[in-house]
Amino acid sequence: MMKIVRVLDELGQEQIGSLNPDGTVSGLEGDLFGELLPTGKTLSVSKFLAPLVPNSVMAVGLNYRHHAEESGAKIPEYPILFIKTPNTVQNPGDPIILPTFLASDEVDYECELAVIIGKNCKNVRRENALEYVLGYTCANDVSARDWQIKRGGSQWCRGKCFDTFCPLGPAIVTTDEIPDPNRLAIKTILNGKEVQSWNTNDMIFDVPALIEFLSGSTTLAAGTVILTGTPHGVGMAHKPPTWLKAGDTVSIEIESIGTLTNPVIDEA
Ligand code: MG
């Protein structure tokens, strides 16, 4: 039973720890994907980091029924895979940066359950797929809709891969605390107002089905992060649309996992 965090201590050194209910962090040593043992020390935390450095971020689009409907899309026959590059990963509390050089006027939030693969795997069957999961964290699949939809040549990656477009955290909650990842309340709160609020039970392809599909003839290495799609309520679907702007604060909240909060600023 652990909420694993990655932090900077008072000397600015990176440490792994276990987040306690009272907010303190107990030091851990060892390998995130092997054995982690308590050091017996309480860490003095100067900053929370994204809880891991992913070796790959695989993301699935249009994976909630009500969101596929609000997007005017058909229910997909197979999961729709795209990739978010490593530069997109952002720490809890650090800003989502709105692109102004390769400018976007249509940056949107997406609350997502992130699955952290804990063991190398390939050709996994859904029946035992969750054995390969280390835990879960919150993600925001930030998306520049203009680059995703109008100027991406039908590829989503341009609009999904700007710097800071994948906040992750604050903690990896291990699977023993979350026996079923497909019954969790999930929401986005923008400037104090709830804009997405649904449940992971609306996924078209549930977490085991996604792992079976994504590992098919494909090695998923330990440290792969899978973003599992977002429910309805994205800014694009509001009338008129709600786009992120400098000064906003956006929080992703998932039941039993925690809250990931990031301010929004313009690119300098
Ligand atoms: Mg998404």
C-alpha cells in the first residue's frame, strides 16, 4: 500500500518517497520497478516532481462513450493510439505553457487516468493484464485543438506534444489500493469550477483491454505510461468553447489517487 512520489529535498536532490496521509513523505530507496525499501527517514520536500520519468507515453483517444458522442465521432472499433513525447511531461504545480511561437489559440484540458506499467510485457491477455501494472496517477492530456484537428494533417501528435502538455502526478498509487481502475470518479476543476465529472466505468476499452491491445506484438517496457482517454466536458465541446488562458488554474482529481494542479501561463 503506497503512494509513491518523486521529490526534490532541501538540497535540491532527487529522492523517492512514500506520501503519508498527513502529507509528510517517508524516504524510500531501491528501484521503482523492483524493490523499494523504507529508509526510516522523513524527507524535507522542497518540490514534488512528476512521479516518474516515463520511457514512453502512449495515449488513447475517444475512449469514453459520452466524450465520443460530444466529439461527433463514431464509437471506435479499436483503441485509437497516439504518442506524447517526453518533453510534454510536467511536474505537479509547475505551469502548463501556452504556445505563442508556434502559436495555438485553442488549448484544452483533458483529465485522464494514467496507468504505469511496472514490468516489461508483451502479448498480455486481458485476464492477467493488471499484474503488469505498478499503479495509477493523474494526467492532464493537454491538447492544442487547432494543431490537433485543423493543422495536423489528420495526425494528432503536433497538437498533443508541445512542452508541458502532459502534467503527471502527484503520486503513483499502487494497485493494491485500487483493485478496479474502472470504477473511479474522475474530474477536472478549472478556476474552482467543475468542468468534467464522470467515472472511469464509461471507458469503451477498459484498462485490461487497453493493455492487451497496446502490448500486442509490442513490448511495453516498465515505465511506460498509458493515458486512457478523457470523459465528456472538454473545453472544445462547450458552447462557446472554453480555452485555457494565462492565469487559469486547472486541477485533475481522481478518486483514491489524488489531485494534480497546474497553473497556466503564456510562453515567454
Ligand atoms: Mg486524451
